[in-house]
Amino acid sequence: MIDRFDLVVVGAGPGGIAAATVAAEAGMRVCLLDNNAAPGGQIWRGFRADTARQYPHGRAFLYWLTRLRKANCVVWHSAQVIDRPRPGLLRMERSGEGCDLGFEQLILATGARERFLPFPGWTLPGVMGAGGLQAMVKMGLDPRNKLVVVAGSGPLLLAAAAGLASADARIVGIYEQARLAQLASFGLRLLGQPAKLIEGVGYRLKTVGAPYRTSSWVTRAEGRGRVESVTVTDGRNEWKQPCDWLACGFHLIANLELPRLLGCRITRGYVEVDALQKSTVPGVACVGELTGIGGLEKAVVEGQIAGWAAAGHEAKARALAPRLKKLQRFASHLDHAFALRSELRALAEAETTVCRCEDVSHAALKECSSWREAKLHTRCGMGACQGRVCGAAAEFLFGWETSSVRPPIFPSAAATLAGEANAKPAMRC
Ligand SMILES: Cc1cc2nc3c(=O)[nH]c(=O)nc-3n(C[C@H](O)[C@H](O)[C@H](O)COP(=O)(O)OP(=O)(O)OC[C@H]3O[C@@H](n4cnc5c(N)ncnc54)[C@H](O)[C@@H]3O)c2cc1C
């Protein structure tokens, strides 16, 4: 027998939690599921009810966790959606076991991931994503006294550097590829949203001993067996910076695999939605980073709009529109301010690995004329990450369209793929 819900919400970050909570409060039978071990998504990763208050955004986490717990919503964790075998049905996998889940309505809140760009040495141990390193520290990695360079692009650099500095890492430099003029105009636009400005200033104050340089980027990471130093440039001068870790990510990209699999229309990297967060596929809404990289508050407001709308409370959903407009403007300012400079396309050398799952070099990809050809001829994007890392890099480096998706959207056990899940009841997680 297959479990069925009025509403299934995929992704238990801020957007998914808000959506599931308001819909369950309105009386719907709701299931919220996530592939992590606990709700929270990226920004609330590793937060616990007893310690959350000590972190930035901890109060918002406690507020929503308390509401979610009271809302009579079924929450499944460590459950990864890998396919939609037929309309109204999702296939999941947990610990190699498959299970299916039926839904009347679906809200996708699958968030975003960091974009990585290849440069010589980027695969050395000790080179990590900025958000990735921050996440590992939240989960218990000890950064005390480590010399850390934070580089790449986006507001996550400052947030990650502040988090690392608070955990006693020694931040030796923060290098942002965006130009000062772009950031200054972004800052001016933030004057209308003082909370965001205060948040940014707060992060900077925590890292005040470390230089923050704009128009600067890492061109190379070097070391024997692991990173020991990086070369940084501002386009005119180059200098070496010793470090134990390099935390490097180039802003965020939305996790579009599931919306794509369902057939949602996607424009310029985000799912198209209407004023009630409904996608172009009937019964499927999308919220949070999927509709524009805009952070916590945007995800929570969109989640509430989608949740209210799913429960038939359109007026309540529409009442949030003015607040959302402001947050959407912030998202588009972010995209503009942290647009990638063309010099980054020249970082990878012929032998630099672009697809690390299948060990494909830049030179091998240069021989290809499209993402499809690259996949067929080099196996680029065919490994464990399914192109989640190299696909975004190839898009930027070669201008290829890398939007094809097919199930399973995550590597899965053969039994799950064979459809045995249909015969089993969905497990309670
Ligand atoms: C690595 C990283 C670190 C970040 N750190 C910060 C920070 O410190 N400060 C800040 O302001 N912003 C940070 N952000 C931005 C942050 O993502 C947003 O502000 C906010 O969390 C967006 O909420 P969301 O609900 O849209 O998605 P998310 O919070 O990303 O939640 C999406 C959830 O969906 C799950 N999921 C995805 N696909 C599936 C699937 N197929 N099946 C089941 N579950 C799935 C994910 O694992 C995740 O738990 C970070 C982003 C990243 C990528």
C-alpha cells in the first residue's frame, strides 16, 4: 500500500518548513521530507533546539521548528526523492531501500548548491566550498588555528568567513571576484533593507582582522599532497598566500533537477512561478532558492505563500505579496552584483580536471561542441554527482546548455530503480 498525502513538500529548509507548517496548520494532511538527518536545510544545518539561540538566524529556526512540531505534519528525514514514476507519485530512497509516496499537491523547496569553477589545484585536499567548509564546521569539524583563505563570489563568503572566525579559524584573506563598483551599488540598494545591511556589516566585523579584497580571485592552489598555499590575483598583480584550507565557491545555483524532471518551465536558471508560487505544471509549486537566490527570508515568505495557496487560503497568501516583492528585488540585485567576470573562464589549464567524478580534463572538453557530445565522448557529468558540479562549470566555461535530466536524479540502488518500491509500504522515518 502506498501512503498518500494531500500535500508533499520536498526539502526541509526554511522554505519547505514554512510551506509544510502553514498547510498543516490549515488542516491539510502534509508530509515534509528531506534527504538530511534533520530539518533545517542549508542555513539551519546542524541547529538543535537547545543550542540554536547562539547562532545567527537561530531564533527564526526555533520559531519555525516549534510551529512545525505543533502542526501535526508528518516529517520524514534521510529520504531522498529520486524520481516521479507517474503523475501524483514520488519515488524515494533511504539507506538503499525504495519507497513510493502519493500526493495531491506538491511543493518543491530543494534549495541551492555552490557553484565551483576549476583552476589548477582545485581538487587538492583542503580545497573546499565556502558553504561546504562552513557546513562541515557546523557538523563538528574543528577549524581552530587553521589558516583559511575564503574566495570566490557571493554573500556566502562573508557569512562563511564569519562563522569560521567565530569557531577560531584564522581567516587570512577574503577574495571576492566582483568589482568594487558592483558591490557599492549593491550596498546602496540595501539601504532600503537595513536588516540585510546590518547582517553583512555584522559578518564583516567578525572578520575585521582579515583583508577583504574585491576584484580578486585565486588562480592556483599548490601543495604536496594537500593545499599549502594559493596564488591570488587582482588582474594586475599576483601574490602567494600560505593557508591550510581554501574555502572557495562562486555564488549559488538552484537545485533544478526535480523541477526539471517534473516538467516545470525554467527561465534563466530559476523556476517560473506565479504570484501563488505555482509552477507551469498543475499541482506543483516551487519556493525558496529554486525561484531566485535570495536567502532565508525570501524562502520563508514564499513557503508561506505556497502553503496557504495549497490549502485554499488565497487571500492570506496574497497578503504577503508586498513583502515578497522587496525580497525578490534583493534576489535580482544579488545576481547582478555577483555576476561572474569573464577572466574566470581562463583559469583552467589544459590538464586541469573539470569533471572530477570521471576525471575529465579541460583539454578533453575543449574538443567537444556541446554538453551532450562531452557526455558521450568523455563521460563528463556521468559520475556520482551526475553533473551537479561540472555541469555548472561547463555552462560557464563553454556556454553549453546542460539542462537535460533523467531519473534517477541521484545515484540509487538497482532494486529501487527496478520498481520494487511499489510493492512496499512507505517507511516512517
Ligand atoms: C552550502 C550552503 C551554505 C549556506 N550558508 C548560508 C549562511 O550561512 N547564511 C545564509 O544567509 N545563507 C546561506 N546559504 C543560503 C541558503 O541556502 C538560503 O538562505 C536558504 O537556506 C534557502 O532555503 P531553501 O528552503 O530554499 O533551501 P535549503 O535551505 O537549501 O533547503 C533545501 C533542502 O532540500 C533538500 N533536498 C534537495 N533535493 C532533495 C531531494 N531530491 N530529496 C530530498 N531532499 C532534497 C536539501 O538537502 C536541503 O535540506 C547557504 C547555501 C548553501 C548552498
